Amino acid sequence: MRLSAPIYHLKRKAKRLARDQNIPLHEALNRIAVDEGYADWSLLAARHAAANPAAMLLTRLRPGDLVLLGARPGQGKTLKSLELAVDAMKSGHRAFFFTLEYTVNDVINRLSAMGVDYARFAPLFEIDCSDAISADYIIGKLALAPSGTLVVVDYLQLLDQRRENPAVSDQVRTLRAYARERGLIFVFISQIDRSYDAATKPFPDIGDIRLPNPLDLGLFDETWFLSKGEYHDVRRANLRG
């Protein structure tokens, strides 16, 4: 779909229209949608979500959520996490990318390959490639992060690779509590076990997550699995409280 401006700009335009003409916001949104060639805003939003799966997934998330994003190598999990970060920043939120796999230049090059100008988002985006990444380290870096900030951790199985770090289960529990307290959204990139066979099952699932150390997967509010760039099995757990 081709819009005259990014959807977040259209929303701002609708808010100004509603204010300037003293009309309800939903009416202003519908007028904007008609100008874009759609019958109403709901149809425009639905078409946008279908064309941009990351944006659709982001709308499902609430401050305090933990997401597990799993895939075999080369199936698009880093790309999907960066798409989520970009969409969060387009909405005015900050984003952090903690990675034990890539360098800063690697991440910037990934963004460039996606057609994203890193300089545009640099004030909202922090890339951290420290070898010291762990729950405590991440919490220290997020001390000033506002509610709604999206945090990508790349990747789950490396959190307790260093012997001095707590067990991955303890770290995820710590980050879950911190996310709830601060209203942050965490996306954990996860490896899938090598035994997973795409020829017999099109998408991996919970049973295919590689767990070298014990971890309660019920700590995650959403679990997303990728294969060939497509996602499957989006789940909301009843874990809030």
C-alpha cells in the first residue's frame, strides 16, 4: 500500500484536524482515510497492518510485556526485531538493542539494508554490544528509559554464557519484574534447537526452543516463531498480575 505519508504522520494530521475543526477524532481519521483512497480509517489501518506485519505485532504489545522471538539462523529474527524497534521509534518511543552477537556497524548496516536511515532515529535508538550484557547490566542502562521503550535482547541463550552471570531463568525473572515496574517492552531473540526439521513442521514451536539451561517459558507474554520471514503462533499468556 502507498500512503502520502507514514501512518503515524497521518494520525498526527488527524489530531490537528480534529482540534482545528472541533470534530471527533474518529471522524477526522475517517476524513484522512478518504483522502488516502480508503472508505474509512479502520480499512486503512487493516491494510497497513497486513502490509507491515511488524507494525501489527507491535500494536498487540503492552508496557510490561516480555516477548520471545524464535527462529533458526537466517530466518529473519534479527530483521523482525529491528522492524519492531523502528516502528516503536516511528511512534515516538525509544528503543534499545542489546546484542552479544553483532557490532554497532553490523546493526546499522542491517538497518540500511532495510531502507532505514539510522541517522534519523539515532536520538531514539541505542545499540549496546558490551560483553558484560546481563540483566543487571541492562537494568543499569535503562535507568532513564521512559514507559513504552522497546528493548531487544540478542539473544536469550547468551545471557548466562559467562559463569559470573546469574542463571538465565533468574535473569529473565528479574527483567520481567523490571519491565512490569517501569512499563517497558522486552523482545528476547531466541535460538531454536538444531533438531527442528522445517521439512516436517513449517514453523518451530515452544518445544523447539533451545534450552541449555532450565527456563520457565511461561515468563513470556508472547511467543513468536519465524520461518522464511513469516511469523506464526502469536500467543498472549494469562500471566499478568
